[in-house]
Amino acid sequence: MVAPNRRAGILARNRKPSTDCPLTMNPFGRRADAILALTGFAGLVLFAALYHRAYPHASVKLSLSRTEALDRARVLAESLGAPVGELEEAAQFGGNTTELLFLQRTLGLSEASRWAAEEVPIWSWNARWFKPQEKEEWRVGLGVDGKLVLLEHLLEDAAPGDSLSPDSARFLAEEFVRNLGWNLEAFDLVESSSQERERRTDHRFTWEKRGSTIAWQSDQETAGTGAVRLAVSVLGSAVGSYRHFLKVPEDFERRLQSEASVGTVIALASLGLTFVLVLGALALCVVRSRAGLVRWPTALILAGVVAVMTVIDSLISVPSFEYSYPTEIPWGAYLGIGIAGVAFAALLYAAEVSFTTGAGESLARELFPQSLRGFAAMAKGKLSDPEVGAAVLRGYALGFGLLGYLTLFYFAAQRWLGAWFPAEGPYSEIFKQYLPFLAPLTVGLVAGISEEITYRLFGISLTKRYLKSTGLALLLPAVIWAFAHSNYPVFPVYVRGIELTVAGVIFGVALLRWGVVACIVAHFVINAVLTGVPLLSSGHGGYLLSGLLVMGAALIPAVVGVATARRASL
């Protein structure tokens, strides 16, 4: 229990004329809204004009949908003897970031795009057929143009088979490669090995394409080179695997992993501070609940929304979950682990949002009451509320303005800060999912609600309350939030932190000026647009339609906001 005099003090501080944020008190001038609208328009123009120059884009088009790729892969697997109808099936889209980064760093984006389209399959559809708790399985990979880029037949080491001589096995491997359309006269055999198994002999052959060598740091003799290669293995008397790939120098891989590990450490440190922040929210919820200062309905509604969105995102990610199944464990156990993981993630997000919303709203009522305009109404789904409508429109303008800032930042960072990161292509995580148009929406909602409430509404209010400095209140939560993203493939790793620290401060100023609803909407818009653009640029009609659905769905709140504002003006 809180002592009576302490409780009375808290209640007295909480009873201020502005606490309920009445409609008659409007701190938003038309001039400020006009400036925000112009900023949003300018940001959208910048984003459209500089997007492909700020975010490297590989000119490679996706010619196959998931269904089309799976149909072709199934035919190929059956032609190689796979009893497809008797096995479990899984498929997903994937890309090789390491190979792409090596091409970008050594050849530049334009030439890297040509290589990705003509020389090496950076992106591919991958399918597998398997039985739980059995090692034997078949895998087929198809490039974005539909050509075979990967074949793998996994066998038990003790599986029976012939023991061909190296020359006979090589002849078999060469015939297989030629049947795929390759001219081996343009290749050199660089690796050849044999391995005795219990009841068969396996052989492996690797060819390297002449003229495809790429030097990595040519001033160092030990740096190594990259090159286009073909690898074929013969298991017994049958081709067991085939792979078309870019061999990347080990020195490049080590350096890349070293730099990425630094980013991971920074991100983990920031997430540790976030955990401390959430624990602080829990403690404040306990203390202030006893004084009757926490309004739980809003917190629980938003926590429920985030939990539901997390579950939906997991459901549409089932293809990736199935493809990652390790056959060493029972399928039921793997499924149980997956369900438990989803439940845990949903509950964790819900707990974070409920605690930070409860504590953040309670503190903001005392410190920044204007930041809560329309917040409770939004949580209840009252988009027709005038304050919600106004905040939604401001959120879109803020989001478009920040899209312009992010685009301009990376445009400049690549020229003056030496920033670099994987080029965008037909590859995106959303191609791994069922109903890919839902992914940008679920990701945008979860990130928008959880991060804006945790780092802005609660983080800024908490810092202002105990450090008494608005400047530090804007900066410290922004830094924690920004560097929690340091594990993204952006190099040098500190670039992402600088980018988002500035964005976090802008979000903080927006919180104080236009409220948390505007911040949530802006965050949602940014995530929805950036994750939805790959659908629009995929070059495939079905995914283009999904991209249009994403953009259309993302504009629904804006349409409602315009309608609400129009009714209010009338």
C-alpha cells in the first residue's frame, strides 16, 4: 500500500486542468499543420525520386511465383527418383547476402546486378521433400529465371550403392552438367575428391569458370579471390547434388562476420537497456496502480492488438517454419516448440505493451497531457473521433516526411560516410510467407505500437520525470531504440544507429507536439511502405497485386482521417 500522504501528493499532481485534454484546448495551429503537410509532401517526393539511388537495387526480376516454382521443382525432383507424393513438402524463397555483398564491394552495384542476373543465382526458390526422423530427403533450388541452381539428395552414410572409379564418376557428373546446358570447355576442374562409405563410394567434383575470377583486396596476396563455380557430387552411381554458386574468399567472410558481430553486441546491449526500461514500467505500474493512477483498459486493448498481430504474422510465416524443420526431431515436438515460441512471443509483446502503456500514459497525463490526444479513442477503434482523425493525418504527414529523411540520409551516407549494405532485389522476407500483402501490415502495426509506446510515450515521460531535462528525455530513449537495430546488415554498423537516433529525436518532438497517435501512425506508414516496396518491384504480376493491396490497406486510416476531418469542419 502507498502511504496516505504520498498517495494524496500523487493524486494532487495528477489533478490538473489539462489532464483530460478537452477538445476546446487546441494547441495545434494551422500554420504548424501546414508546415507538417508540406514536409510530408516533400518527403514523399524525395522518397520517390531518390529511392533507387539511396537504397541499392539489383536489376533482377522475379519470373516465378511460389506456386509456379514449386510445380517446376516437383517435376524435377520426380525425374530424379524422389517419391514426392509419399513425402512432406516445404518451400521458401531465399537469397545469399554474403555473395551479393562481395559482388557489390568488388564490382559495384551496376556490375553486381549484371552478375546476379547472368552469372550467379543470388536469389532462388528452394523446395524440399522429407520424412520426419529420416535423413534421406531431396532439395531443389530454382533461380529467379526458373533454371536449376541447386539439387541435393541426402542419404544415410550407411545407405548401399556402387563404388565407381573416379573417372567413371567424373564422366557421370560431366554428363549431368552438360545436360543442364553448361559448356565445360569454359571451365577448369579445381577440386576432385572421393570418400569411402560403409557400402558405397562418393565422389565430388568442382569446376571454376575461366575469366570469372574476382580479386578481393588485390594488394594482399593472402586475401583470396572469388569465382563462379559448379559443384557436383556422385553418391554411389547416381548424381547426389549439384550447386551453381559464387565462391567467396574466406578473408571477406571473416571480415564481414567480424563487423556483423560488433553490431550484434551493440544491439544486444540496447535490448538489455530496453529490458530494464520495461522492468521500470512494471515497477511503476505496481506503485501507481495502488494509487489508482493507471488506466488499464487502454493498455490491455493495445496489448491484445499486438498479441493478435504477432500470432497472425507467425501464421503467415508457416512456409519458412516448415522449411526449417530439422528431421532429427519428431515433427510433433518441432510443432510444439513452434507453437510455444509463438505464444511466448505474443505474451512477451503483450506484457511489454501493457506495462509501458499503463506507466507511460500515467506519467504523460502529468507531464505531457497533449501527447495523449485521441489515444484512448484510438485504442477503442474510434477512428471517427475528431482527435483521432487529426492525429492520423498528422501521422501520415510525419511518416512521409521521415521516409524522405531516411532516403536522403542513405543517399548521403553512401557518398560521405562510406555506408554500404545489400542491394534490394526480388528477394524479401515477405516472399517466404502466405498472403505476403499481410506481412507489411502486421509488422508495421506491431513495431508502431510497441516501439512508439515503449521508447516514446514511456521512455520520454520516464526520463523527463526523473532527470528533469526535456533534451535528455528526447535523446536517451532515441539512442537506445536506434542502436537496438545495429544487427541489421548496414555497414559500418554505427551508421544505422546514427540514422535512427535522429529519427528517434524527431519522433520524440512529434510526440510532444502532435501526440503518440501520430507517432504510431507514422511508424506504421514507414514500415508498411519500406517492406511493401519489394512486392511492387518484384516484376511478377501476382506480387505486384499484393504490393498494391499493401499500399491500399495502408491508406485506409488516412481515408478515414480525411473523412473525419471533413465532417468536423462541416
